[in-house]
Amino acid sequence: MTFFMNRIILLTFVVLALVVLKLLFANRMLREKHQGKMKQLKKSQLVLSQKQEKLMEKTAISSQFQKEHKSGMRKLNEEIFFLQKTLFDLLSKK
């Protein structure tokens, strides 16, 4: 009876050792996969950061152009108003 009990205990230890080895191997594979994904994520983050910087530069240029455009349109409107006023004054005098 003790012979079978010893064999069962030994078989249990062997099975548990195999399970532990399998888990260690799976853990190593998952860790490597995770590191690969993290490298990919860092690359993506770097690319997105560069794209964001380019977008911010374009936005700054666009904003500057928009301000210049509004200023130019305001001056043009003032000039048109002045010319209309002058034309109205000239027509009124005649």
C-alpha cells in the first residue's frame, strides 16, 4: 500500500513540476510578447507626438495667417467706408 502511495505522491510531484515548467515557459513567452507590444506602443507614441508637433506648427501658421487676413480685411473695409463717404460727400456737394 505504501508503494502505491509513494508512486502517487511522486507522480503528483512530477505533474506539478511539469505544470510549473509549463507556467514558467508561458510566463516567459507572455513577457517577451508584452515587451514587443510595449516597444511598438512607444514607437506609435513617438510617431503621434511628431505628428502632433507638425499639426501645432501648421495651426500656428494658420492662426497667424488668419490674424493677418482679418487685419487686412478690417483695413480694406475701413478704406471702402472712407471712399464711400468721400464719394457721398462729392455727390452731395454737386
